[in-house]
Amino acid sequence: MTRPRAKTPRSTSIATLRTAARANKILAILESTYPHARVTLDYKNPFQLLIATILAAQCTDERVNQVTKHLFKKYRTPQDFANADPSELEEAIRPTGFYRNKTRSIIGCSKQLVEKYGGQVPRTMEELIQLPGVWRKTANIVLGNAFGLSEGIAVDTHVTRVANRLGLAQSDKQDEIEQQLCRVIPREKWTLITHLLIFHGRTTCKAQRPACPRCQIRHLCPWPHKSS
Ligand code: SF4
């Protein structure tokens, strides 16, 4: 019986290099296709982006923006959120769903910002993920977009789906997808790739009916006939 050959480190690195080369071509096309790709949450400072990102869990950015338009007029600082009446805050953010958990996270997070960081949002992954309601994805969004720091790649449902279809990742776990993408995407593009994959996922590589025939990166995709 012939045993399957184990992958050698050399074959793994060649495969990674090939994927990285393909990823760079994909990146270039997506950059020209979506030149205005950016975070679609409205915010004026790192703290507002942090709160908006917590609210965006299981909710559309459009709905979060409708809520924060009024919310950020009433609650302007971490101190304001830390002292918020929980039932009032729950009511204000109810349209975003999971409002009780989100209220607990926002008040807890704001209290820690006031008590430990003088009301400032910390600039490291280690500190951010200690805050209530803040996961790697949230931290990556804040670090990349509010501070211009490339610590990792934010992975949401669009990034999960599109990266897997494109063969840039092979996992359904966000942490693993992030690690796999970081291996093949240049560090200076880590923040941008999230926006590009989200824009492509929303407009073309949709969950139910991906528009493969008009997809700009079809020739670089292992699944170009997914919609047929
Ligand atoms: S060819 Fe189809 S499956 Fe591949 S990225 Fe484009 S839309 Fe998605």
C-alpha cells in the first residue's frame, strides 16, 4: 500500500508563496474595484469607533449608524457611558439587537477605560482584549482604522466566506482565518483587506448567490462556477 506523502516544510512554504502571489493579484484588483473601501461605521474618535464596533455585532452597520447618530449626542465620553442608567442605555441601543449584553459590555468597557486608562482607548491588542465586550475582531478594527496600527486582520462573516472561497484561508474559525490571511497578505494591507473582502462579499461574492460570471477576480478563484 502506498502511503500518502507527508507535507514537508519546503512544500508548505512553496504553497504559501503561491497563495501569497495569488493574494497580491487579488488585492490589486480589489483595490482598483473598490477604491473607496473603508470602515462603514460612523465615528469621530477611537472611543466612538470602539462603541460602534461593539454595537455592530450581529447587526448591520447602517442600523448601528442610525442608532449612534443620536447615541453619541447624549453620551459623549467614556465617563458618560460609565455612568449611564442601564435601562436607558438598553432602550437607546435596542434596535441593534442583543441590547442587554451590549449594554453590559459598553458600561463595563467604559468604566475600565475611565479607571485604568484615564478615559483613553489603549493602543495595544493585549490591553484592548481585556476590556468587556472586546474581541480580537473589535480590537483589530479599532487599532487599524482609528490608530493606523496593523496588529492583525479583522475577520467577520463576509471575510470568512470570501477568504475561504478564494482559497486564501481554510477554516471556519476566525482566529485561524486571521492567521492564515496574515501569512499571505502584506502587513501594510492588513486593515484594507478586511474592507475589500467585505465590499466584495456584499456586492458580488454574496452568501446565497455569488455573482461569479461578473466577478472581477474570477480568474484567480478556485470556485469560479459557484453560482452555476
Ligand atoms: S468567482 Fe464566485 S466564488 Fe469566486 S470570488 Fe468571485 S463571486 Fe466569489
